[in-house]
Amino acid sequence: MFDLDLWREIFQSINMNRTRTVLSGFTVLFAILLFTILFGIANGLNNSFAESFNDDANNSIFIRTGRTSKAYKGMQAGRRIQIKNEDFDFIKDEFNDEVQYITARIYKNVTASFRSEQSAYDLRAVHPDHQFLEKSIMQEGRYINMGDLHNRTKVAVIGRLVEEDLFKKTTAIGKFINLNGISYKVVGIFSDEGSDNEERKIYIPVSTAQQVYGNNDYLDQINLTYNPNLTINQAIGFGNKLEEDLKDRFSVARNDQRAIRVFNMAQQNKNVNQMTTVLGVIVFIIGLGTLIAGIVGISNIMIFIVKERTKEIGIRKALGAKPSSIVSIILIESIIITSIAGYIGLILGVSILKLVGPSLKDYFITNPSVSSSLVFGATVILIIAGGIAGYVPAKKASRIKPIVALRND
């Protein structure tokens, strides 16, 4: 049953002993504040790692070529490696079980115009699977399909910002856009979760680009995603095997790092996972240390508070107070102070993270934040620790005879 006199007495005690209250509360407040900021920064680092790979599928593999840096099998260094459609088909057929999506890329710089509007953009000639590798989000219309590829149709899929630049007063869907003097029908508008630069791209079918720009079967790059059912180590092994087979196919030395370059996101994911694991362990240790320091601090203060109130306890016992009521007063007072201080520490920590968050992006810390449940759990731990720290000496003091307690200095 709610005892109004008990609560009135508790708040009177808190008000009359402000220094003691502030001292015990500050220990909890500082511990929770530091705990919140620490875990917020750690989450900000993890967000930065995730954002770095937000633009592409996280199981991507990029295959690029250059010139050989080493002589091999009687062939001189400096030989240009050029991938073609047949190499694309080789990868698709040879590694069918390991490949999820695959696309080639051909890069061009074009001047795009519609009526009186004109601007320069990057053009990418791709296969239909490119949509899933690049994480393109179709806002209107459709993406490039297999029909476009087989028929070498002159169609284009443009980024959201391209439409804003060139089609100011009308929709781009169904209109014809001029790319270096050649008209392409706009069949889709896409957006991208990456930077705005990605939304200033124009995509056309790779077969159309090969016919229009050179009448050949050359490719600039091959991108693919590995089967998501592969483990990290299996995906790394697949990437290594792919690189070895391509080097054998083009008669490139195994230790030649320039001729054929295979960038495997699986290796990057493994490195990031290792870094975040290490970071998590470090943050956990520091956070645990912060909590322990807070527990020790609140425990020492509670012991001191109970000792300071020994004479008060003696007076209460002399007036007929039960030991249980004495203990409950001290415990409830401790819980109230710890809870309020913990909440203030949480609010201050979250406010500081929000205030300095934007400026921390320069230090690879993105959107630093912390789970309220995590901080709440830490606060509960401090409350329990404070309660235990207050209960043991309070229980002991409640058993002292009134005459002994009154003589305590």
C-alpha cells in the first residue's frame, strides 16, 4: 500500500542533504554519460563501415584489367589485356554455381541533351543484372532487359538527377534523349542509396554500346556477385580461383598484380568484421570498466551515507521504528537518486552525440547513437549495485542498539 508519509520523509531527507544527494548522483550520472558517448561513437564507426559499402551489393566481385607488368611464356611485359564477350560467357558458364548476378560494363563520357537543356554525364553500358549489383531503385518505368540486349535497342535508363537536370517541366519516361548525337528512348528512372553522383549516371544495353561505339565485342569491366550461401572463406576462395583461371586464360603470370585485378568484397567484409569485433571487445572492456568504476563509486558513497546516518538510525529505533522501515527508506532513497541521475546522464549523452554528430563525420564516425535499452540496462545495473551497497550497511546499522547508535560520532 502507498505510504505518503514514507515518500514525504524520503524527499525531505534528499532536500535536506543536497550535497550528499548531488555527490551520489554525480557518480551515476558521469558513468552513464561516459557509457552513452562511448557506445555511441562505437556505433558511429560501425555505421561508417556499413555506409562505405552501401552503394554496391556487399557480395560483389569486380574484375578489371590493365597491362602486364611481367614477361611470361615468351611474351613481353606491357601487353594490354582486353576482356571480351567470350570471357564474360566463360565466367558465367564455368562458375555458374558460385555466381548469383553478373554484368559487364563499358564506360563512356557523353553529352546528353533534351530540347534546350544539355549537360555532360557518365554513361555505363551494362547487362540487366547490373540493377542488383548497383542496388538501383526504379522510381518509374523499367530497367534494361534481355530483349534490349538481344535486339541492341537504343534505350536508356537515367538517374533521378539527370531527369531533374534535363526534363525540368515534363517526365522523361517515353521521351528521347540525345547522347552524343544519337537518340535513345528513356524507359526508366532510378534512384540510388549512395551519393548523388550515382544518380547522375545513364545506363544503356552493353550490346548497343558495342555496336554504336566501335562495332566490337570489347568490355571494360566485369562485375558479379557471389552466391550468398557461400561462407566468407568460401567466397574468398572463389575469388582467388576466378583470378587464377583468368590469368591462365590470358597467359598472365600468377604474381602479376596489374594485368588482371579481382577486387573481392568478401575479403573486405572479413577485414571489416575483424575490425568491428576488435572494436566491440575494446568498447565492451572500457564500458565494463566504466560501469565497475560507477559501481565502486556509488558503493563507497552509500557506505559513507549509511555511516553518516547511524545516529539518525538510532533515533528512529528509539522512537520505535522497525529495522525493515529503516532499511527501506535508505534503499528507496538510493534507487530514486540513481534513477534520476542515470536518466539525466542518458539525456546528456544522447544530446552531446546529436550536437557533435555531424562534425564527427570527418573522423569516420557516422550518425553516432546508442540503444536506449543498452543504457537502461547499464542504469539498472548501477541501481542494483547502489541498492546492494546501501542494503548491506543499512541492514547492519538497523541492528545496532539505539544507545550505541546515538553515541556514534
